[in-house]
Amino acid sequence: MNVFLRRLQHAGHLIPSALTGYLWLKGWQPHLPGWGCPFRALTGIPCPGCFLTRATSAALTGQLDRSIELHLFGPIAAATLVIWSVASIRTNRLIPKQLSFAALAIAASALFSYWILRILFSYALHLKGFPGFPSP
């Protein structure tokens, strides 16, 4: 196990690039394996990140309309992954030094707020034409 951790330390900065490449490929080949949402499987309610993988894949392949339709944060997540990939390769670090807790807190709050709105539009208000969750 110790050998694995040492190798991961030396190659860990390539993880964002591998993830970005996989999601780009998944955008062209949607049948590639992925993970289902455990929160949705247990509760029947989509989590804040439901449809974000598909939306990010769509954004990475240039399908911005589809990406936004699936999840508003799809293009943002795709841009963040690309920036993170470039930064991690340049610095040979998995996590950038300049990552701030405030930025993460703001992003998490925005994602949670967006999720609450989607829950309201999909389940409470049942309004047609308003953004909610797409059909799986």
C-alpha cells in the first residue's frame, strides 16, 4: 500500500486531466460506465449534483444548450475542470495552493440554492416550462 501512495503522490497531479478526458469521452460515448446517484437511489429525490456529470460531459463536447438543460452548473464545472487540469500539470500539484475556503463555500451555497429551486419547480410547484429536473 505504501508503494501505491508514493506513486499516487508522483502522478496525482494527472487525476484532473484524466477525469476531464474521461468526461469529454463520455460526452461522445454516453454508454461508457459511470456511477448512479446513491442519494437518489435511497430517497427518490435527486441530489444537488444529479445530472451534473452529463451536463459537464455535454459542455466539454460543445453542447452548451444540452448542458444547461441538464444542470446550470455544467459549463461552470467543465471550465473548472479544464482550468484545474492545466494548473495541476503546470504546478505538479493535485490541489492548487491558492484554493480558498471562501470560494468553495460560495460555490457550495450556490449549488445548494440551485438545488432547492429545482426541487421546488419539479416537485412542489409542478409548473410546466420552468427549469426542474430532466427525465432520467
